[in-house]
Amino acid sequence: MYAQMVDTGTKRLKTLEEMSPEERDFQEKVDAETKIEAKNWMPDAYRKTLVRQISQHAHSEIVGMLPEGNWVTRAPTLKRKLQLMAKIQDEAGHGLYLYSAMETLGADRDDEIQKLHDGKAKYSSIFNYPTLNWADMGAVGWLVDGAAIVNQVVLQRTSYGPYSRAMVRICKEESFHQRQGYQILLDLMREGTQAQKDMVQDAINRLWWPSLMMFGPHDDESPNSQQSMVWKIKRKSNDELRQMFIDQTIPQLEFLGCTVPDPDLKWNEETGHYDFGAINWKEFYDVLNGNGPCNHERIATRRKAIDEGAWVREAAVAYAAKQKHRAAEAA
Amino acid sequence: MTQQHALQEYLLRLADSGMILAQRLSELVGKAPALEEELASTNVALDLIGQARNWHEYAAELMDDGRDADKLVFLRDTHEYRNLLMVEQPNEDYAVTMARQFFFDVWHYFTLKSLVNASDERIANIAAKAVKEATYHLRRSSEWVKRMGDGTEESHRRIQDAFNLLWRFTGELVTPDDTDHAMFKAGIGPDPEQLKQDWFGMVREVAAQATLTTGEEDAWMYMGGKRGEHTEHLGHILAEMQFLPRAYPDATTW
């Protein structure tokens, strides 16, 4: 889940009777699973919520390059270096299509990026955690991309057409990343030395709880979810998605021969799901509010890249203008 | 020098130059001046690593001492590396990154174009694929040199400074040594005189379009990479790149 706590700007849901004819027509389309396209009428709050959600998602892809970028110069084999670079490149590509989907709503990529750099826009809390050993490159792929997929598979059916189509493409690549990440861990656990196996367990210990936090607060603490569900921007609740993720991940964890740092985790015959311990929500809100281990560094790095690249982008614009002018004179 | 030894040396130059340049580019991941550049720069790095792996594999087979491409990359020290000094120079600003890329790409393109016709079939095959990639790399870096040179006042100043800064490393690209001569004689490597003419021809042409000046051909040149005498930078590059295999020598898989 790359978008957490997206504000919908609504206090309560309107009934069909309270809606204007346009709103009612819109809501009926959504209810009938007809995709909303850029040229269709949509409530202002729907448009703003989508811009917030898609931009958060795009920012997450871009900031998400950094924890993996931290190991790209130290990847231990040629194969792993190629894989890691290609994965990070895919994330830059996802950022590009998401910003494009967002621009169909009348928002501007540069403006939204500026909000990120000013600390006014969010991105997924998970990317504010450091990557401390090589096995993190496996664990990020397996857990973080894994958690993202659980959410994004559902978002392929989201009501806004351009977002839904971007999700279809992104999901294919994310599934590939997740398998690749798991394979890194599996190879280390099967054929690695004790030191390498210890890296894997250490990576899982650090990333397990933050991965569960990716799904956002409990449903009763998530005031905006209800409106997003009615608009079908969101299709399943935070707690439902978190449970799906845990249920599918624990068998994979056991296959690795690793554990998660949760003494309360156990299979519940009755519910057919895993029970799990309490999430440290204080930590979640701290990270969301800028007080995670790497919040400062992540934004500083992105801001520096864009600020120091300003002259490069300006040169490209100036050159293109000169070329156009010359072509016009020659004609 | 036997021809086999010359061939190994020559393969290591190609392999190590691509690898070290890709390593420099990988430092920029997540830090490029625009998202589109993030994609383009990573493409170049991925191509170069792929090519380097092909050259290293061939070199490893000829050496036949139990090492493979990974061992050559991750377990040799600086004096055993044969890359051009140009590619180990730091990224600095994007003008230096792009000038370094452009000077290298011109050399790489003409070298590969000639290697396509090498009498050694393995080399000809690797070069045939690589030259297509290098053609794109050269088009991209030439375009950027022109955009920067003929862009804004600031971009012009920066790229001209970058040309001036890196000029002293260009001599090594076009000054042949015994290995280069041996490879030419064996019908493998390019004609050193032709390579030099082609390199200067293209660099001057692009520089003129970019409103930039280049240094003199007979300027003092810093050389040594091809014989394993590097700048101080390479040791730091390797310390970072080789950290895991060196720190965990018992590991047989990653």
C-alpha cells in the first residue's frame, strides 16, 4: 500500500437523495462499475482525493528508489547488480506513469513534487526505514513489494480509468519484483553461510512490523476510508488487506525457515486466518509525521537531486527553444 | 608479449572500462536531474554491465585459472584493473558526468564498430550486439553535450568546464600501446591511427555544434589505466563495489 491515510475532504457520506443530478449520475456509474474517465464530470472532492492518492503513490515509487539505491553500488554479483538496477528503473517508470495518470486530473507533476519536497505531501512510511544489510534487498522485494501488490491487485478495479490501467501494468512488474526478492532470501537460506542466514533473519525482524503498517491504521481509525470505498477508489479496508497479506506471507516465511518478531502470531482454526500481535501505532504516526529513521535523508536526497538538476532541465528547454526558432527561420 | 596475453589484456580493457563506468552511473540511482534521465542513465549502465560480463567471461576462459566473470570483477585489486582512467573519474555535476560519457561513447562506438569485423568470431559477435547499444549511448550523450553547450549561460559554462577538466584523460583513449598495436596486427582491434582520427573528428564536430572548445591534441595527458596504474579514485570505487564478496569470503552464493 503506497498511499496511507488519504484525506477525502468529506465529513459524512451523502445519500443519493442529497446529491445533485450530476453527482447522482456519477455515483450510479461508479456503482455500476463503469470506469470514470478524465473527460467525465466528477465531484471536486473525488478529483482532489484521487490527485492526493495517486501523487502519494507516485512519490512512494520515487522515494522508494532510495532504500534500494543504497545497496546498488554494493550488490555482490553481476546478476544481482543487474536485477537491482532494473528493479529500481521499473520504479522510476511506475512513478512516471502514475504522475501521468495524475495529470489527467488537471494536476501538475512539478507542483506535486514541490509539495513532497516541502514536506506537504506524504509517501509510504516504509521508505523511511533504513536498509542495513544486503538481505534487505530480498526482504524489501518480498515484503514491501508483496504488501504493495495486495493493495494494488485490488486497485486494478479502482473506479478511475487511468489509475486502474496504470495499476494493471504496475502489478505485473511488482509481482516479478516480489518473486525476485523472495528468491534472494531463499538462495541465502538454502545455500548461504550462517552469517548470510543471520542477515536474512535480521532483515525480516526489522521490516516485518513496518510492512504491516503499510496498510494504514485500523478501520475504525481510518475516517476517510468510507468515502473512498463508496467512490471505489479504495476497494477493501485496511484491516482486510493487512489480514490477506499476513495470511499469504506466513507460509512463505515458514518455507524460508525464518520467523517474525511477533510472539502472538498463530494460526486460528476458527477464523481461518492468522492472529497477530498489536501494532505499535505510535511508531506509525511518528514516522508519518516526519519522525522516522530516514525521513530527513530521503526528502533531502530527492530535493537535492531536483534542485541541483534545475540547470540541466533549463538547458534542455533553452536548447529546444533555440532549435525551434532556427527551424522557423530556415523555413 | 604473446598474442594470447595481448588478447586477455585487451578484453580486460573493454570489460573493466564498461564495468567501472556503470559503477559510477549506479551511484546516481535515485539522484538524476529528472525522472526521464533516471531511466536513460540506468539503461546505459545496464547495457555496459551486460557487455562487461560478456568480455569478462571471454577473458576468464582464456585465463583458465578457475576465475569467472564475477571473480574478475569482485576480487581483483586496482593494479589488476585495466579500465581507462576517464571512466573512474567522479560524477561531480551532470556536466562532468555527461562529458565523461560523451568522450567514452565516441571511443566506444568507433572501437566496437571496428570489432564487429574482428577475425576472432567471439569478439565480433559480442561487438555486433554492443555496437547497437553504444550507438544509442553516443546519440544520447552527444545530444546532451549540445543541449548544455548551446542551452543557457550556466549550462554552457558548466559543460565547457567539464570538457576542460576531463581533457587530460582523453589521450589514453586514442594513444596506442603495444597491446593496441598487437591487436590491430592480429586483425582484431581497430587501426590506432584511424581510431584517433575518428575520435577527434566526431568530438570536434559535436563540440562545434555545441559552441564548445576542445583542448589540443598534443596537450599533456594523464595515462596509465590500461597498464594498471590508476588515479586514487579506483581504490575507493572497488572498496565499495567489492565490499560483500571481500567481507564474506566463505560465501559461495548471493
